[in-house]
Amino acid sequence: MRFIDEVSIVIESGKGGDGCASFLRDRHTAFGGPNGGDGGKGGDVIFTATTRHTTLSSLRTRPLWKADNGVPGKSRCCAGAKGESLEIFVPVGTRIFNVETDEVMADLTTDEESVVIAQGGRGGLGNVHFKTSTNRAPRKFTFGKEGERFAVRLELMVMADVGLLGYPNAGKSSFIAQVSAARPKVAGYPFTTLAPKLGVVDMGIDGSYTIADIPGLIEGAADGHGLGHQFLRHVQRTKTLLHLLSLGPDESVDVVTRYTNIRSELEKYDPELAQKPEVIVLTKLDLVDEEELEIVLDLLRDEVGKRKILRCSSITGDGVEKVKKYVWRKLLGHS
């Protein structure tokens, strides 16, 4: 299934049923009064978040989503049935925007959270409501109200405790495959990750945390270059950023430049995002010797100061367990 994280659709609630104008017709009643019933309320359009869905792809092929209309009222004061509401299931983390105003109509962040976006129209009144002492045979009734119609844009923001950041080919996919059961595509070329991937890091009896592999960022990502602008929003939900910096061939010499570029893109995209807790990890440790590693560490410390810099190799597993435990303590507020 393709990962679809943005969809535009039109939703329309049901129209209320019309009221009824009728009179009692019975051989035992010479002059029957009004007995027209009310129309039923139109169905609502409801959005419900669920963990059973991980993408918005199920909404993509259906441009219009419409609830049922209310049933008109009937004689003998019988009210029309309510129109059946339409419930649309979306992944947890979905935001709903009004396309016309660009306002956020709902932000569904918990499982089974529901919100009515389009209210069904109110049913019309039957002529029984208009009987008075001076008008005993009213023919007046009201029509049902029209339902609400909105063009909406749905945006999915992946819900995870930790978001992986880094340039393309920084080792993010290899890392998440090493620490979780997730199996993203791993290859020796950039942009192998084309959609966010979620993994669960098991910490034994202590618990677990979720980690999201975000497609690689490049300079200019906040302005739409590469895949960054499309997926930067997915790290907005995360509690901690795990910034991976590759020590691969010819990459260690510009590690500071790559670090500052990513930090700059975060700041440009969302200043609050740049303020999230960050863990810095040098990856591909197996590709450098101790002397080159010390040079890189000295350069990076000049940029980040006394902040802790971790290192690991997803291929050999060296340092991976230390990174897992350090991130876990960070999430618990212990470091």
C-alpha cells in the first residue's frame, strides 16, 4: 500500500427532511385537525481516528463523501427518520483543514477520538405545530435545512516518540532496522526512504518507545527541495529528535556543515521544532579509524559545545545499545 499523507476531499452532511402538511381523515371524525409530522434530521459527517489505519490512501479515490438525508415527515404526526451519519476513519495524527479558509477544523491525536465536521440539516416542522385558536386548519409547514458542505484537506502527521533526522544515506534506515522490527529499504544510495517508517524499540520490562524514519533532508528542504518539505511535518509530533551524522567515505570532513544545514532547515520550517530535545549520533563508525573519529569529534564539539555526542555502527551493532538506552532516558527526562 502506498503511503499517502495528504488528501483533499469534499464532505457534505445530509439535508433535513421536509415537514408534512396533512389532516386527519377518519370516518369517525368529521373535521379532523392537522397531523403532519416533522422531518428527520440529516446525517452528520464524522471523522474518527484509529490505529488500524496508517495512511490516507482509502480516501484518495472518492472525491465526495456525503451523509444521508433525513426522511420527510408523514401524516398521523409521524416524524421522519434521521439520516444515517457518515463516519470516516483516518489514522491517528490526522489534521483536518478547511480548504477555503485554511483553518484547522480538527486535530485527531488519540485512538477512537471523534469529531463532527459537518452537521446534518435540521428537519422541517409539520403543520401540527402551526395550529392556533384562530387557525385550526393550517397548511403551513417548513422545509428541512440544507446540510453543510466543505472542501477539506487532510494531513497526516506521524505520531512517534523519536524522529530520525539526517541527510540522505546517513544510515537512518539501517539504524531503525537494527533497533526495531521495522524493515525499511536499505541501500547504498540517497533517498532510499520515500515515506516515513515507524518502528517500536523494545526496552524489555521497562517499556518501549516508537521511532520514525523520516526521508532524508537536504539544504533547502524547508523551501521544498528534495523530499524534506513534504515530510518535515512528521517530526513536529515527536518528543525527541535523533540527529544522525554519517562518518562514511568523504563525509566526515563536512560533518559540521551537514549538522548546521539540518538545524537551519528546522529553524526555517518551524522555530518550535528546532527547540525540541536532540540527540546527536555519529553513524557508520566502522568506516573510520580512531584518529579520524577524534578529528570529527573535535570539530563537532566546537559547534555543539558540551552536549553529548554518541556514536554507533548499525552494521556491527557497536554502540547501538548505548544509543537506545540514552534515548530512553531522555524520553523519561533522566538525561
